[in-house]
Amino acid sequence: MNVTHLECAACGTQYAAQRLHNLCVECGKPLLVRYDLEKAARTLTKESLRTRAADLWRYREVLPVESDENIVSLGEGWTPLLRAERLGAGLGMNSLFIKDESQNPTQSFKARGMTAAVSMAKELGVRKLAVPSAGNAAGALSAYAARAGLEAHIFMPRDTPRANIIECEKTGAHVTLMDGLITDCGAEVGRRKEAEGWFDVSTLKEPYRVEGKKTLGYELAEQLDWTLPDAIIYPTGGGTGLIGMWKAFDEMQAMGWIGAKRPRMISVQSTGCAPIVRAFEEGKRFADEFPNAATTASGLRVPKAIGDFLILDAIRASGGTAVSVTDEELIHATGEIGAAEGLFVAPEGAACLPALRKLLAENFINASDQVVLFNTGAGVKYLESYTE
Ligand SMILES: Cc1ncc(COP(=O)(O)O)c(C=O)c1O
Ligand SMILES: [Zn+2]
């Protein structure tokens, strides 16, 4: 076990490892896990990875669980990084990739966060977990909680894709549908958690989902033979994957695996809910709540993200940007990606393509750049988006 402590991402206050934590009690911002990376690097070597399991627990030394028996796994991570030759050729690019996260358990990248969060909850003796969700996080929490024999209490907007609702019910969760947005669901969890004895696993309001998600960054480097691409295009709601990758890059540099070069981190949102894009354009460090948030890409319907400053810091430090695309553009892009590459992608993942097109047109990205698009989920879970 290499965790030394937890640390507030905003004010730096330190917290003990192996205790239950939500937000920083000093300033209300997210906590991040810190490791003794020198110690981790003694056994976690590039060489050692050659023979490790094809899941995200291959990076065991930089993951927070102390005892192996507490790991709750469904085979998550180590998803393919697919070269998108045909799609790239249509854009004049020859080094375009798609990280296909739809191949995770419960068909989205949310499995990465939940395997870590539920394993830690189990290790720390939690029995009841609660989460507000746009859909995929709920499905993943339900599955991992069931696997661990824990209770899952799910709060989702009533108009969440049907597949997400049904998968939660079929994996034994207690499901509450609410009139409102994910922020309203989060407020409901906040109001009831104490009386009900629930542990709140809202993204970044507990410190371990981001640890699971950071493995996206480790995998990317390993799959590109310990280099990083020129740009990463990431569909951003709460931003946990982007924040996690950014953290992973620093950890890998500290372990001597990569140098100081970073990809340009590019956030994509829907024009119907683009708080990060707006804050980026206005030069703000924190994003105001986006009014009347609406998009068919349900995972992007996050009007206010607790990790907003971490997303914006990473985008700016990397020389990246934030782009919004219309729902029409992203729905159209699912057909283009599907026909070119054989992937039925989630609308969130599809949003990366029109964003890439805009950035190529503006010469922000060059056709010769190596670019990775993140397909964060499976199109098959969004039949309403494609048929209505
Ligand atoms: C398929 C999909 N893509 C992207 C997102 C946004 O992810 P993040 O909250 O890490 O920004 C979500 C979140 O629900 C999602 O389900
Ligand atoms: Zn703090």
C-alpha cells in the first residue's frame, strides 16, 4: 500500500488515508489521493506490466485499495486504443485514435471509477452507497455494489435513458427518478444521506472514483509505447476522467516513465450545457451553473461540476481548449463514426468528432497531429436519442 495521505486539491489541507472522506472540511473542494511514488515505482515497472492482467488493476501500486481481497472487479479497463484510419483519412489525418470505453463492464468508462470507489467503500466498512447520476455512473455503481453485496441508492433525472434505469433495477439497486437535473439529484442525496446512513459517492465528492478514472492516462501512455498524443478530446460532464488523466501524467513523470510534455487537453460539451466552455472563454477559474441545461448526451448534462477549477486548470496548463457542439452535430457524428469504424458510440463520445472538425478548421489541431478521441460509452444504451 503506497498511499501516504489525501490532500485537498484547492487548499492543500491533508487528510489521513484509510478513513472515510468526502469533500475538504476546510473549503468544500475535492480531495486527491497522494502516493509514495518512489516506493510504487520499485515494483510497478514498465517491464513488470508485460505480464500483468488485462484490466486496470495492473496499475495496482498506484491504486488506493490496501487488501487485494477488497477489490471488487468485473474485468474493467485495458480497453482498446483503436487506430481510426478511415475516419482519419476523411479528415486528412493519419494518426487518429479512438479509446473505446464502451467495452467496459456496464458499457461505459464509469466502471473505472466505480471499481475503485466500491472497493474502497468495502475496505472501509461502508454498507450503503448513494449516488446522483446522469445514467452511466448509476449503472456502474449498481453493478459493482451488487458484486460487493452492498446497497446502492440511485437518484437519476426521470428522463435518463431507459437502459440506464433498467440496468440499475436489474442489478438490485434502489432507484429514485426525479424531476430535475443531476444537481437536483445530488441535493436530494445530500439532504437524506445522514439520516439514511448512506455514503455519498458523487463524482469527486469522494476521493476514489478519480483514482479509477486516472487509469485512462496510464493505459494511453502504455498503449502508445510510453508516449502521449498531441491532443486528447474528451466529452466533459463532471470532468473526472480528464482530471484523472492529468493526475496520471504527473504520477508517471514522477516515476520517470514519461517526460514533461503533455497532450493538449480539450473538453467537449453540448451547446445545451456548456459551463466549462463558457468559463474557459470568459477566462474564469470556476464555472457558473449553466441555466436550463438540456442535451440528449445525458452524460454531458452537468450544469455545475465540483471539479470545474481542476478541469479548467488542466485545459489551460496544457494549452488546450474547450469546444461546444450542437446535439444535431453529435447525433449526426454517431452515424459517421459507426459507418467509418464499426463502433456504435455514445452521443457523448460522438461529440468529439464535430469538435475535432472545428479545431482542424481553426488550425488549432494540425492534420499531422496524433489525436485521441474518447468514446466514453455505448450507443446501444441511448436508443431514445437515435430514434426520437
Ligand atoms: C458516456 C459518458 N460520457 C461522458 C460523461 C462525462 O463524464 P465526466 O463526468 O467524467 O466528465 C458521462 C457521464 O455521465 C457519460 O456517461
Ligand atoms: Zn480544502
